[in-house]
Amino acid sequence: AKQKGMVLSAAILMFLKADPVEQGEFLKQIATARITDGVQATIERIRAEQADAVIQRRSRSRKAAKKADDPIHRRTNLPNMDDLK
């Protein structure tokens, strides 16, 4: 429940930071989803679009690293507060 509250808070923050035109588009998508497919179908479509975007981003970064002859290394240890000086 706590994580869902944080996600909702983050979504509200992202909405408030968005351009008013984008806010209108988001509201339009939700209103249209309720009329046509339902909100669940819209959420599933957006998740699929997000997954595709992540795959494309990874693919581009791997290709750029290969082209620059600089392999991508995964970060094995995360920074902590002491590292952020």
C-alpha cells in the first residue's frame, strides 16, 4: 500500500510538472479510454509502448558503445549518501 501511494504521488508530481497541453492530452486519453476500451486496456497499451521504448533506448546505447569501442558495463554497486559529496 505504501508503494502504491508513492507511485500515485509521483504520477501526480509528473502531471503537475507537465506542460498544460500535455496535461490536457493525458486527461483526454483517460476520458477516451473510459468511453472506448476501458482504462485497463489503455494501461496495458501504454506499458507495451514503454517496454518498446526501453528496448529501443538500450539498443541505441549498445550500438553507440560498440561503435565507440566502449563496452557497456553494468553498475554492480549503487552509490550511497557518502558518495554524493
